Amino acid sequence: MAYQYLFGPVPSRRLGISLGIDLVPHKICSLNCVYCECGSTTKLTTERLEYVPYKDVIEELNDFLIANPYPDYITFSGSGEPTLNIRIGDLIRYIKRNFSRIPLAVLTNGTLLSDPDVRKELLDADIVLPSLDAGTNSAFSKINRPHIALDIETYIQGLIDFKEMFSGEMWLEIFILPGYNDDPMNLNALADAIRIIQPHRIQLNTLDRPGAVPGLQPADVSLLKRITQDWNLPNCEIIASVSTRKQKKSFRKDIEQAIFETIARRPCTLEDLTRILNLHVNEINKYLDTLESDNRIESISMKRGTFYQLKRD
């Protein structure tokens, strides 16, 4: 069976072997983050709809889990914002009823947690991993480019309200991007918000691959270490290097080789690789990370977008 809404399992840096479920079409999101490795948002919205059919997702999930070993996690993620799908709560309840042995994680930008219905729908998840990159509206607008209906105060309050009622774990991811959200005012505001939210983990991340805006630079590890020291918050960590993915048993050399051989024939964009190899954009991204970290390929910006080519000496 060819899957339209499932992808992987992929070697996740945070969740081991992760079977992904994509609940919205490509790049339908409430944010248009400058750093998004999936590219620019094609539909910027906060409207909740059944973007992909509930029954089709269930059919694919049953087919995969009957025929394959259980993954470490089932993860709602993908190339858009999963909480925009109004049936996410029904899907979570179905999985917990029928596949209760598999932990369930939700990767979300967190913007819709201000909605009481969204908070209620996520309560049966084991881990919710929201993001928060800004503590001020100016930084929020600059790095996340949100839908006009969103503001940072409501966003943060939604995270606070959800954490208070959630019995699972909340891991808060913060993406640090030089020139966008690393100024002292924003970092201090972020620290203040985190102290109130009280997530179980704080995970600092930065650019691994080209984002939606050309010319972005990752934060140095020294900067990330300084932020963790300045904040002096418990359970604050820097997300592990992509090279650790190859140590996971889910890492598939055949997928890595297929991507490498395709790029060897001619430079390709992420969209080209998705179409040629019939793999989900998130799955391809994981392997591009490892190929770049091994200096086997490199990215170049061109008029049509970011292309991946063999590394030149």
C-alpha cells in the first residue's frame, strides 16, 4: 500500500524511530517561519478543518502497524501545523484505544493552544512538543511571520494553560537564529515566559539546513551554551547533532543512497527529490542532514530555490 499521510519511520533526533502522520497538505500553517526547512508557507491560516480524511489516515495506520514492527513513537508532524486538523483529537483517541503500547507525540508550533478545544484534544498524547521562538511581538513577527490573528501574549498564555492541565510531558523547543531572536530583550522575555510555562524540557535548536529565507546563518554552539548558562533553567539542553541519527537502528542506508545517487545525476531541490523518490519531505530532510554533515553534498541558492549537489572540493 502506498501511503499518502504516513511517512517513515524516520530517525528522529529526539524521538528515536518515529512513524510520522501528516494531517495537513504541504505547508498549510499558522506561521511562516523564516527558518522552515520545508519552505515558505503556501496557506497562512488559523482555520481548523478536516484537511485530510480521518478514515484514510486510520486505514493507512492500520495497514502499516499490522505489517511492521512498532515504532518508538507515533508522531503527528509533517510539513504544516497538525493542530489545524479538526480531527486530531479523534485520531489521538483512536491510537490510544487500539495501539496503546506505542507512545504518541505531537510536534506543534503551539500557536493554537490558546483554543480550549485544541488543548482538550491533545490531552491523551504522551508528549507534546510545542515551539516558542520569541518572547516579544517584534521578534515573533520577524522570525515566525505569524497569521494576523496571532499575538505573542495569547500564544504564551496558551502554552501556560495547556501545561497546567496536561498530565503528559511538554518539551519546549526554541529555535535560535542570529539577527532574528538572539537580542538580550527577546532572550530575557523568553526566559521569563519559560519560567511561567515550566516545561519538562527546554530544547535549544538552530539551523541545520537552508530555510525559507536565503542567507540565514545558524547559531554557534558557543552562543547556545551561553544562553543555557544565562537562563540557568532546569532541563535546558541543546539538541544533539544530526550525526547521531546514524547510530539509530531506524537509519536506512538504502534511502540515503537513493537520495545521494539522485543528486549525483543532477542537482535537485527538496521538491524535486520528493517527486522523484516518492518520499515525504520530512523523511528526505532527515537524510539530507546526514549527507551534508558528512560533507558528501552541499546546498546552493538559485532562482528556483535551494538546490542540493555533490560536494565540490
